[in-house]
Amino acid sequence: MTKVLIVGSGASGVHFALTLLQKGYQVIMLDVGRERPDPVNPEDSFNDLKNNLSDPVNYFLGENYEAVVYPGSTGEYYGFPPNKQYIFDTPEQFEWKATGFAPLFSFARGGLAETWTGGVYPLNAEELRDFPFDYSELTHYYNEISKRIGISGTIDDLARFYPVHDYLLDPLRLDNQSSILLEAYQRHRNYLNTELNCYLGRSRVATLTGEREGRKACSYCGRCLWGCPSGAFYTPSITLRECFSFSNFKYYPNIYANYFKTNRHGRLESIVVESTGMKKHEEIQADTFVLAAGTLSSSKIMLDSIHRENGGNIKLTGLMDNRQILIPFINLNLVGHQYDAESYQYHQLAMGIVGEDTGKYYHALITTLKTALVHPIVQNIPLDLRTALNIFRNVRAGLGVVNLNFDDHRRETNYVTLETDKNTGETRLLINYLPPENESAVLKRTVKTVKKVLRKLGCIVPPFMMHLRPMGASVHYAGTIPMSEHPAPLTTSKYGQSHDYENLYFADGSTFPALPAKNLTFALMANAARIADRQF
Amino acid sequence: MAGHSLFITGATGFIGRRLLQNLDHERYHKIYCLIRKENDAARLPPLPSNCQLVIGDLNRPLTYATSLAECQTVIHMAAATGKATQADYFQINATGTKALVEQCEQHGVRNFLYLSTIAVTYPDISLYFYAKSKAMGEVQVKESRLNYLILRPTIVLGHGGQIWNTFYKLARLPFLIIPGTGQVQIQPIHIDDLVEHLRALLISDVFSNQIIELGGNEKMSFETFLRLIYERVHGRSPLSVNIPLRPVLAVLSLIDRYFPDRLPFNSGQLSAFRFDSTADPDLSLSSSHKMRPLNQTINDLIDWEKEDESRRILSKECDAFTYYLIRQGPSDFIRQKYIKAHEVNLNLHSTNLGIVDRLQMATSIRSSLAVKIADSYSAIFSRSCLIRKKIVLLLAILESSSSTYKHFDLPQGGGRAFLFGRMMLQGIIFAALFIFSSMIFFPLTLIDRLSKERK
Ligand SMILES: Cc1cc2nc3c(=O)[nH]c(=O)nc-3n(C[C@H](O)[C@H](O)[C@H](O)COP(=O)(O)OP(=O)(O)OC[C@H]3O[C@@H](n4cnc5c(N)ncnc54)[C@H](O)[C@@H]3O)c2cc1C
Ligand SMILES: NC(=O)c1ccc[n+]([C@@H]2O[C@H](COP(=O)([O-])OP(=O)(O)OC[C@H]3O[C@@H](n4cnc5c(N)ncnc54)[C@H](OP(=O)(O)O)[C@@H]3O)[C@@H](O)[C@H]2O)c1
Ligand code: SF4
């Protein structure tokens, strides 16, 4: 039986593996695989934790107070809690440098999506136009992934942008502010649809509203950001656990994959790996190799393999990420109301806007403020901190943020390559990104529309608080080894099969030839399952 | 050996507490500790299970007598020390010791360790009632049928000790004030060295009616000693002033007589500056324990004081900032967390600060209005200054703590219109304070910048 070796246990890797396992393949998965600590007091809600833990400050702020955001801190703020730091713990072998790009890397079991926000948005036929396969090829796998991970949502005005797939669970209970916004949308629907080309509806999220397979239904405990303690919120480590139940699956954690070795016929023979923490190299053989280490890490392994094979240092061009803008708002109708800590914490509403002149789809997620560390917000109010705190308390229930996403395209200016240390010969990943020249006009126009929408919904956008996130911050990386109909070097077939090495496949975002303005992970998982099913 | 029990007096004292921490508990069947009040137990270190508290008083022997029946050895450290009335010195140190000795004899105690003091050897103790009463205590012990050891420590140094506190206060003054000529010889001993010797004596279990004088490993003049502390505190040599003792003593003894409670010390205590406090080599103990060098003792103690002082300041800051933010004081947990954050984040320490930061920090710990004024200025002009960093840290701690997180969750009371009005008013007050604070801090910031540029 063919032995398939997969690098990476992220969203792409686990769904690729599960499909192969179901087909009876022998699968080996190599992973750095940092492990999640057990959830504390799993039955407690967010506020129960503050009341019941003997040292809640240690839990929420960390042993070394790493979650405290001091005034003047630089760098993009993600709000990752201390108990999720393991997700970003990078092995010492892995080095990188970036210009114009602020990347995140994960070497955890389950990868970056162990800390994702669960937004599940299938790409539609229009958005797959630049992909070398037909949209209909993916729909079956949308259903399959939906069945595997559990997606809640509903069919509403946004269905015009989000294809409807099977196994859609009932939507989550809406938090107070989200439901007020949705009601306001219903009242102004006509105007918003026709004048502003804007549609509002329920988000689709990978969160269970009913119990199944050892995972509980969402209990609205408000701990999503700190790691769902009941498994209601999907992360790839849940699918990894499912893989463990197959006897044809072998998982090797604490392994850092370096590069492939080829034989005389240009086929890959083995992968050279190191145990993390040790400098000893080893080789592991297989018949077929699959890179699912995340676009950037898979690219590095590819670059290193070519570099080892012929000493060359090439560029993989076409790196993409969604530009995001954060637009905070205050819903004046909710001033003086009390917020509900017992709610689902991430976004429950989404917004689709069709660009007036571009005709393109822009994607926005509306997150109302519920449980969170709030000192980063309070300190941003330009008042003394006591007044800021009082005002914050009064408006808290009405605060929220729109995260507006823009599409991206493969361009020559955006690439990854290697830099070699002259003394040690070790390589580091170099990332270069330049936004498109005409970007700002589109951004401005779309932001203006969003502001108009918010005003119509009864909200104000406080001045000077909008934030243009750096490229890299949306963590939707793609495009460095694109699928192509033409078998050119540094591309893959429509099934992710490398045009450089016949027994190498790419199962992650590296192969996406375009990046629509939508969170890509659902399409990523479906595509990984598609390749595994159709090609194996 | 286990099976034999111990009776300790003075366990809540400076030396007693440290001894209790370092005692070889497992050697004893039971350890009885005489304390005066039930809630004094809170001052004791964590106790092993074979420790039993006896609530009583030296002067009321019936309160403790029955416990003595089980004990073979008594360590008698209880005493009126420091500043006390003449009556108390004699009542506790002489009469109290006499009563204890009698009870020991009656209840079959065999060994008696008496913690006396080197002061009993001073050539003139007629006005030094503490020394006189301790000397009387010694007599009681010597004349008893008990096997005794009398230990006369010299000056005992350790944090929290009264003597060290006095020296440290003296050394922190801008000038060095030296009572007397400063030429008397002293030989201070670190409390841990003393306790180590006590432990060794208890282990050897030899009570051979001996008097032992115990001092540190260095003798020096009082003046040299005070200078050492001063230099370590200030980082420079002191200008010193000697205060002649005789006239001072004369005045003090008059004040003592007619207004006994008016002064923080009494004339007797000043005797320590008149006579040598060194251990007689013939009465010293040959021991394998090495005494720590005096320099090291001083360094350790000053380091501790500085840390303690910075903890005290942080604790005050935490009180002032918490009150400023939520109109209630912090719990101990919040204080601890605030202090700990300063241990892990060195950026929160006030080194190299400009005038404005220093002024803001110094005034803030005094009043909540000062915090508000400083914060109003920083909110616009100096958003990442020290005081704002500290208040933001506290916000993070308060929002994560059980007793305070609700202050972030619940709106201030009142209807919507009232709330809008209230917020407007808060905004106006902020604007007024901002203008006021700018008038103070803005010129100071400019001066600071200019002077830095000039440098
Ligand atoms: C805060 C946040 C929120 C997000 N929210 C959403 C959302 O709402 N919706 C959405 O669609 N997407 C979201 N995403 C994006 C989503 O997380 C990623 O698209 C997804 O995780 C990519 O999965 P992947 O498997 O391709 O790669 P990764 O998640 O990067 O996984 C890589 C795996 O490979 C392993 N690995 C890497 N290099 C090596 C090596 N050299 N040797 C061995 N093992 C290696 C790692 O251990 C890891 O297991 C979010 C991301 C973040 C950070
Ligand atoms: N510290 C020195 O530098 C030094 C130097 C040489 C000798 N000594 C001797 O060492 C011994 C201990 O000194 P210290 O510095 O530890 O003294 P301390 O801190 O003043 O402690 C005195 C202890 O005696 C107790 N006590 C006082 N009156 C009592 C009474 N009537 N009944 C029962 N207990 C009573 C006190 O109890 P409360 O806590 O209830 O008050 C306290 O536990 C003393 O005998 C002292 O003379 C000390
Ligand atoms: S998804 Fe969020 S709210 Fe729901 S159970 Fe999990 S942590 Fe709680």
C-alpha cells in the first residue's frame, strides 16, 4: 500500500490525512506539534474563572504578565491569551525576515487555526474563476468538510455570496447587540441593498449548536478566545484526534521537516528532518510526500529542497494575503445597557458589499464586544484613565468592530526566497510584500460605504480609531506555488501535484492562484480533501 | 531523642520567630510555645504539627505551668526589650524569670537556656534598667537547681530587629549623627548566626551551668560601623556630627522621670553608646559554624531594606491608583500582583526619569487628585509615560480579579439621558484638569528637555 507522508497537522493537513485514511492509505504525519495545555475548570464561564481560579490574574495576564498591553506598545495587537502562546512557539531552526509583511507562524498541533475565529465562508463559482478546476468539483467537499467540522448558520441575504452547503446546523443564539443590529438592518434593508449595495446576515461559524461525537453544543460560556473548553468550537486538533483512531495513521510530533532529497530520476526519495531541540538530522522515506505546513513554511521546505539539490536560490512569487481594516463603532442605542458575558465571543454577523465601480465583493465581519481583556481599549480613549474607564463602562454594551477584508492577487513584487548564513550555511525565509499601487482609493471608498451602513444601523464611528492592519495580519497566506493548467516549474497541477517533483503534493494555501476577499480556511480544507480524494 | 519536649518563651519575638523557623522540630515530641494572646499566633512562622501554643504570661505562672510538666528543656527568650517602663523591665525580666525558674524546678524541668544580653557586663548599669533586670534574671537562673546555659549575645542584627532599624534610620539622615565619641567597640552578630549557634547548642544538649558570650567575627568602633552603613546607603562618605553623651543623658533621665512616655527611646538605651559591647574571648564558644563577615551582613540588610522600601512604595502606589480608578482600595491579592508585575517588567522601574515623571510619581502616592492631574496631562501629551503605564497595568489586574472586574462590566447607574449628561460632565472636568495640568507640566517638560539638550 502506498505510504503517504504529510508535513503539518493544520487545517489543510488533517483533512487531507482524514480523506486518505478513510480510503485506506497508510499515512505518516510529521509535525512540530506543540501541544495545547488542558483547559482549566472546563465547566466555568468566563466570569466564573475570575471568581473561582485561585490566581485569575495569572490565567488572564500570564505568569510574566505577557498579556498586559502597555501604552506605547508597538506591533499588531491580536489579543492572544497566555494559554495560547504555545501556538506561536517557534522551533529554533526556523528563521525568517520580512519586509512589508507581518507574518504569523504556528508549529502547534492543529496549526494556526487553533486560534482562528471560526469564520467559514465557501468561495463561490465567481471567486474560483482563476482556479484551474470547475467550481462543481469543490461543492462535494464543502459538504464533506461541513459534515466533519460542524458549521452553524442560516440561509439569508448573504447566501447570494456564500454558497449553501449541506449539514448546516441551526445558528447560534445571537448576542444582544448583534440582534439589535440585525433588526436595524431589516428596517433599512431596502435602502442598504439598493443604495449601498450592502447585505447583512448571520456569519457562518464552525461552532456546534447541537451535541455530537463527543463534542458539546456551545454553552455560551464566553471563553472562545481562551480556548473552547467543551469542543463546541472547531479546531483542527479535533480532526487530528479522529485521525488517531485509524490504525493506518502514524503521527510523529516534535519533528521539524527541513528539505527533501531526490533520486536520480528527479523523484523525491526522503525528507530530512530534525527532532526539535536536537541538531541531529534523520531521513524518512515514503512513496508520496505532501506539504501542508502552511503556505510560508511549505514554501521554505520547497526552497530549501531546491537549494540543497542544485545550490540555487530562487524566488517563489505571488504571495497573497487579504488586506484588512478594523473599523470600531459604538451603537448609541445601547449606551447604559449591560453587556452579556455569557455569549459566544466571536463574530456573529457578516456583511457583504459589492464595490460600486469594481463590482467586486468585499467581505466584512462584525464582532460586537463581549468578553475580552478591555484595558487595551480603555487606554485608547483620549481621556484620563478614570474618565475613560467610566465612559467605557457606559458604552461597553454598544461597542463593536467591523473587520473589512479585501481581495488579493498574485504579483511578481510579492515573493518568498531564502537568505543563507555564510558561516553556518543555514537558511532563513525572506518575505517581501508590496501592496498594489491603486489600493488606497478602493479602501477609502469601501470604508466610506461601511461607515454609511453603520450610521444607518444607529452606530457612530469614533474618529481616529480606524486601523489599517499590516499585510500578513489577516493570516490568509496563499499563492506561492499556484495550481496551473500549464505544467510550468514552481507550479502544481489542479490536484496540487508539483510540476517539479512528481511525487510531491501541496495541500495548503500555496496552490491558490487567487485570494478572494473571504476567509479562506474552509476552501483550504475542502481543497485538501478534494486533492486527497480525486488524486489518490 | 524524639520523646523529649521543649518549652519556649518569647516565640513571637524577633529572635524567637527566627529560631522557630530553624529549629530541628523532628527531634522533639512536642514543642510548647508560650504566647500572650490567641491572635499572636498569626505572627508566628508556619508551625510543624508537633508544635502546641500555650496562651499565658510569664507573670501568671498558672497559665503555663502544666505544660512544663512534660518538658525537659526550656528556652527562655521572653523579655521586655527596647523601650519599656522601668516597672515592666523588672516585672517581666526579673520577676517573670524568677517565676518561670521556680515553676521549672517544681515541674521537673532539667535544662534551662536563658537568653540574656551582653549589656549585663557594662560597667555601669545603674540607670539602664533593661540590663539591670536581665542581670537579675541571670541571678535567678544561676541560683536555681536547673542545669543552665546563659547566652549573652552582643548586638543582634537582622531585618525587623529594633536595633538594626535604629541604625538604619540614623544612617539615612543626611548627616551622620554619632552619639558619644563613637569609639566604643562593638561586635554585632547576624540573627541567623545566633540562631545557628542556638540550634547547635540544643543539638549538643550539654547544659553545664555555663555562661557564653556570643558576638560576630569582627570588632569595630561604633563610628566605623555607622559609616559603613551610611556609605552603603548613600554611596558616599558621610559628614558626621558627634553628640556628647553626658549632657544628653542627664536631660534624658530627667525627661524619663517626669514624662516617661514622651520619647521614642529612654536614657538607658543610650548606654549602648557608652560601653564596649564585645564578647569576652574566654567566655566564647568554639563552634564549627562560621560567622558571616560584617560587611556582608550590612550589605544583605540594606539590600533587603531597599527592596522592602520599594515594595512599600509600590504598595502605596497600588492603593492610590486603585482608589483613583474605582474608588475602593485594593485587596492584598491585587497589591501582590501589582508588586510582582514590577519584578518581571523592569521597564516599570523609575530609573532615569525626567522631572515631570518624578514629580508625578512622588505626588501621586499622596492623593488621588494628584493622580488625576498627572493622568489628565499624560492622556494627551505623554501617553506612554511611567505613571500611565502603571495605571494601565493596574487596569489589567483589576479587570482580571474577582473583587474588581465588575467595575469594567456594569454601566454607571441612571437613565440614558442622565448617563449622557454624566459623561459630558466627566468630559468637562477632564478638559479643565487637562488645562490646569498642562500649565504645571508643560513648562516643566520644556525645562527638562532644554536641560537635557544642553547636557
Ligand atoms: C487569529 C486568527 C484568526 C483566524 N480566523 C480565521 C477565520 O475566522 N476564518 C478562516 O477561514 N481563517 C481564519 N484564520 C486563518 C487560518 O487559521 C489559516 O488559514 C489556517 O490555519 C491555515 O492552515 P494550514 O494547515 O494551511 O497551515 P497552518 O495552520 O500554518 O499549519 C501548519 C502546520 O504545519 C506544521 N509545520 C509547519 N512547518 C513545519 C516543519 N518545518 N516541520 C514540521 N511541521 C511543520 C505546524 O506544526 C502546523 O501543524 C485565522 C488565523 C488567525 C491567526
Ligand atoms: N535583639 C537583640 O539585639 C538582643 C540582643 C541581646 C539579647 N537579646 C535577648 O533575646 C531575647 C529575645 O529578644 P528579641 O529581640 O527577640 O525581643 P522581642 O522581639 O522584644 O521579643 C520579646 C518576646 O518576649 C515576649 N514577652 C514579653 N513579655 C512577656 C510576658 N510578660 N509574658 C510572655 N511573653 C512575653 C514577647 O511577646 P509579645 O510578642 O506578646 O510581646 C516577645 O515574644 C530577649 O530576652 C532579649 O533580652 C536580644
Ligand atoms: S464556542 Fe465559545 S461560548 Fe461556545 S462553549 Fe465554546 S468557548 Fe463557550
